[in-house]
Amino acid sequence: MVHTYEVFVDIKEFLDQTSNTFQRGTTRYEIDAETKEKADSMAFLRAKSEHPKGTEYDVRVTRLLK
């Protein structure tokens, strides 16, 4: 059975490769998946595709929506 999970991903992106300046942000996703583990990996892949310059991704599945 497929459920909808709320997932937050903290993302750290460096502005350029020559400096230590970085940007941090959190993105919220609603992911349809069969398990919490699948929701976690799907959110990671989605965040990585939307933020390709990211260097750190911290994924948290917070709750079951439906």
C-alpha cells in the first residue's frame, strides 16, 4: 500500500569551489511511497536533482500524512 510521507531535507551548498562560503536550507517534500525507507531515498534523489551543488543532505521523514 502506498502512503504519503512528509519529508524534510536539510541541504548545504557551497557558493563556489574556491571559498568556504556556503548556504544552508531546508526543503519539504510530500513523497508517495510504500515504506518509510523508500520515502527517505526518493526524497534524497529529488533533493540531489534540485540542488546538484549540494555537499550535504540530511533527510528526515517526519510523519505519515495519508
